[in-house]
Amino acid sequence: MLIRKMSATFGRLQNQSLELRDGLNVIQAPNETGKSTWCAFLAAMLFGINSRERDKAGFIADKNRFAPWAGVSMSGRLDCRAGEQELTLTRLTRRQTAPMGEFQAVYAGTGEAVPGLTGQNCGEKLLGVSREVFERSAFIRQTGLAVTQDPGLERRIAALITSGEEGTSYSEAADTLKKQLNRRRHNKTGQLPALEAELQETEHQLEELEALEAQLVSARGRMEALETEKAALEEELSACDRWEASRRRQALAQAEAAARETAERAAELRRRIEEERIPENDAIGRLRGAIVNLETVRRSLKKAREEQDEARKQVLRAEAAVNDSPFAGHTPEQAARLPLDLEPKPRFPLWAGILWVLAGIGLGLLLWTQSLQGRIGMPENALLLSIGCGCGVFGMGLLITGFLTERKQSKWETRAGELRQRRQKELDEFTALCRAAESAQSDLSAKSAAAETLYSTLTTNEQGILLEVRRFASAAFDVPAADAALRACAVRRRELTEAENTARETRLRFDLLAQQTTAGDVEEAFSAPARDRETVSAQLEEARNALDAAHSEADRLSGRLHALGDPVVLRSSAAHLREEIQAAEGEYGAIQLAMEALDTANTALQTRFSPELGRRAAEIFRELTDGRYTGVTLDRSFHLSAEPAGDSVYRDAALLSAGAADQLYLAVRLAICDLVLPEERQVPIVLDDALANFDDARCAAALRYLRNAAENRQILLFTCHSREAEFFAGDPQVSIQRLTEGAVLV
């Protein structure tokens, strides 16, 4: 199954969508931005929401916990691919008591309903497993990494190991048998104690003795048959042991040859690298980082030169503006001292005063002369009158001349003020232009110096890199050639690392097989047994248990025969009681035998499944911890222990650190996914902050594992850290998204 797009109105998600790709999808988001809500939404779209759940102390039912914050109805859409078909699943809320209860599944692009796909069986049809199995395998939360038992998971494991049917569960069957067993006998209560008490009150012990003797004969006959069957099964199991020992010796020889070949290849690669003087990875990384920095400096130099050209243009424009000013060729101080082009200020005309004096004198002389000649009549003081008239004419003339002079001076002052204001405005503009020209020139000088500095830095760094690279790559005379040489060196180093890792792994496999191969194992070829070891072991265990039960039954019957005494007692009334007791005991024994057989079968199933699960979990855990732990064991209740490398003592999961425990649980969950989930369905794996407690090194190991696992199935990794996205930066096979209010593709 491949999830293409999810659209949700669910909890804090309001009409938000999340598009996904095949392979590994890293969805990064800070806390409280909807990561866990998206995970819960996916489970709800596949399996629905249990509307019968109720809130409890410390628990909120999903229908209330993920009710939309905006108060609208809960709804969602899921676009996916199942097999070769593209499907669109929608869930709507028609009634508030049944959130997302309205389900529809159609073929994408046609709108035709998918036959047989309903809201109840949607998840199980598409994924091939029930909700309980999905949540205990592929649905991995930070707070739910540990694996717990569940009838559905038991049925799935039983189906994988046996016939493929998923109709039974050990825990469910055991509970049913125990109830039936307690119904017949539970301490001093139940059907059998009541019948036995009633029978003890009767005196018909003879009939009971006869029945017990017949049962004893039958039990001894079963014992003889079981002894014969046990011997035959033990011989068949020995044949299986001889055949497996031969297989182990052959596998050991093949592992030895592979270890020798891989070691020789790694040594040859190491010799060539040393001969060619290829540098170490840290030196390669440092030089490649320096080349990347060169590009940054080159871009900075380009930008600086562009800024320099722009500054030069600014200088030219500023100088042109200064030259266009009327004060061109002067400094602002010189321009301020230039005189204004004004006409001389009007003054009182001296000639007018002289003229008026002469007019007054002339008038006085004229009047006085005329009075002397008797032409005009005048008072006795004719001289004084003549002088007074002359002075009056003089004063009147001065007044008129002064008034006219004052009007001319007022006009001159007004014109002079206007000229000064215009001159001051032009002077201010000229001063601003001069300052702008000086500022542009200073900016040009600064940017020119910066460009020269960057050019010098670029040249020096480039020469330094080339000199260092030519120590092992003599043909690298430019930066592209040096980068290509460094890339080639990195490839050679990576080949060496991979070869050494392969050699180490094949050697470890050889050592492990050598430890498992005993001195008695021979390479002699044996024919394969007719039945496998598990089948023979299970049947042998059943035969032994049945034989033990037959021995117990025979001993019990013998004891009762000796304890019952004289057989002459109340035959008629006790006959019915004996029949009931016999039937109840038969049922009780059958139920006990069934419980023992069920327990034996469950033990056998766990014995077959646990090693395979432990082996796969150990492989994953070893990869996640970079070889720190090499073994994992688990019992039928999924209680985990881990074996540190070089230490044969297993450590309980509770003794590990929080991060190591999370890594162990994650390894088991991923192993369960590999073994339990149907391979043909390609069930997606969902991880919700499952790597939060991992340190950087183990987080990187987990991310590498998930990247490889995503080649076979879709994986959704929700995280609140940025290190996962940084780890896969530049990897085209990994989809990285950052969530804020919506998804942003990186």
C-alpha cells in the first residue's frame, strides 16, 4: 500500500493536507504542530474511530480528543494505491454520536465504488492485518515503543508459523478452557466435587472399583503405545540432528572461503590507496568544504564588484549634478562669499537739497527786492518775511524729496531680500550636491577596497587548495579538476570502507558458525529427513506429555483402588453417580490435556518464532547501536533482554538507558514488521518521534536503516528535531517536509 495524500479536518488540523511520496518521508515539525494528530488521523482513516469509548481518569477517548478545534464536523480523505489500483477513501461525520462514521471508497478518476470495502474492514482489507496487529507492529509512537501481547498478534504469529489460519489465539483459547475447567472443578467447588461428595455418601464402592480397574487397564495400554511412539520419535529426532550437523559444517566451509576472499580484497584496496597517497576522509572533507567556501567567496566578489560599479555610477551622477550648478568651480564656502548682483541703494539726492536751498534763497530775494521797489505791499519787517518764505519753500522741497527717496529705498530692500533668499536656496542645494558627491566618492573607495580584499582572499585560498590537492593529484591545475579528484578519492575511500565492513561481517559470520559447529559435526552427506525438526519435536513433546499424563492417571487409579475398600456396597443407587463422575472426569481430564497440549503448542510456536524474531531484532539492534549489542532474546510475553558485544550475560531491557531501551524496542518493532506484516501488501510504517531519545550517532544509524527499509515499503517519520532533515539533505530519494500551519516541501 502506498499513501499519496491525506486531507484532514481532525483535531488541530483544519482543512490541511499532507502529500507523501514512495519510500522514506521525513515530516519535521516543532511540538504541538500536529505530528501525532496526523498519525492518529491515518489510523482513523484506515480503521475508523471507536464511538463507544468513554473518557476515563487519565484517558480521553479519540472521538473527544481529536474533535476539530474550530467546532466543525470531523472528516478526512486518503488517496492511496493498493496493489495496482488507485483508491480514494473518505470519511464524514453525519451524526455527532458516530464521528467519521460515513465511509466511501472509490477508484480514483472514475468514482466507481470499490466492492467489498467498508468502513469496518477497510484497514484489514488494505493492510492484511487487524488494527491491533498494526498498532503493535507498524504504528510506532515514542510513548508506545514497547511490544505488548494481543490476541490478534498471537493469531497472526500462529498463522505465519503453522497453517496460515488466523482464527485462533492462545490467550483466548486458554481463557475458555480455564473457565470450563473451573466449572468442573475449582478448589472445593464445581461439578466434580459435588458429585464426589454425593458418591462418598453412597455405599456402592464395588461398582466404582470395577470402573477404576477398567480405566487402569486402559491407561497402561496407552502407556505402552506411547512408549513405542516416543522411542520412534527420538530416533527420528536424532536423524534430524545428524543432518543439521552436516549442514552446519558445509555452511562453515563456505563462510570461511567468503571471509578469506573479502579480507584479501580489502587488503588489496588498502595497498592501492596507500600507494596512490590518497588522503584520509577528514582531509578530503576539509578540502571539499574549502572548495564550497571558494564558491561563496566568488559570489561575494561578484556582488562586491557590482556594488563597486553602482557606486562609480553614483559618483558620476553626483559630479554631473555639481557641474550643472551655477556655483560650479567653487567650494560651498567660496560660493557663500560671492557678492549679490544688486543695484546701488538709492540715497537722498544732494543736488535736490542744493536746488531747494537756492529756490528758497531766490524766492526770498525776489520778495525782498519787490518790496523795496514798492511793487508789492509788505509789512514793516519785509526782510524777515522774505527769509520765512524762502525757508518754507526749502522745507517743503526737502519733505517731498525725502518721501520719494524713502519709497525707492523700500523697493530696493524688498528686491534685495528676494535675491538673498534665492541665493541662499541655491547655495543650500549646491552644498547638498557637494556633500552627496563626497559621500559617493567615499562609498566608492570603501567598496573598491572590499572588492580588492575579496579578490585577494579568493586568489590566495584557491592557490592554497590547488597546492594541497596537487600533492596527490598532479593534474589538478584548476578548482574543477581538484574537486573531481577529491570526489574520486572519496569514492575510493568509500569502497575501502565498504570492503572492510564486508570483510568484518563475513568474518563475524564465520566466527559465529564456528562457535555453533561442534567437534562432532562431520561433512558427511546425509539425506534430508522426511519431516522437519519442529514437527518432530512438537510431536515428541506431545507424546512425552501424554505419557506423563498416562502415568499420572495410572498412579491415581491405583491409589483410589487401594483406598476404596470392600466392593459390596449400594450398587443400584451409585451406578448413576459413577457415570456422571466418569463423564465429568473425562471432560476434566480432556480439558487438562487440552490445556497442556495448548500450552505445549504455544511454547513450540514461541520456540519457533522467538529465535527468528530475536535473530532479526538482533540484526537491526546491532545496526542501530553500531555493533554495541549483538544479541536479543524475548519470551512469549515479549519481555526483552539484550546481549552486549563481548559479554555473554544478557541485560534486561529495564537495565538499559532510556535511549538504548527505545532503540531495542524499535528494533523489535521493525523485526515484527518484517516477519508479521504481509510482504505483498507493503504495509507502511509510521514513526511518531520514535527517535527522540537517540543520540546523534545512533539516530544516523537508524536513519540509514530506515532509508534502506524504505526501498520495500513506504515509511513516514514524524520528528520534532531538525537533524533528520539535515541528515538527508540533498538525497533525492527521501522526501522532507516541514510543518508549521501547513506542509512546506524542502
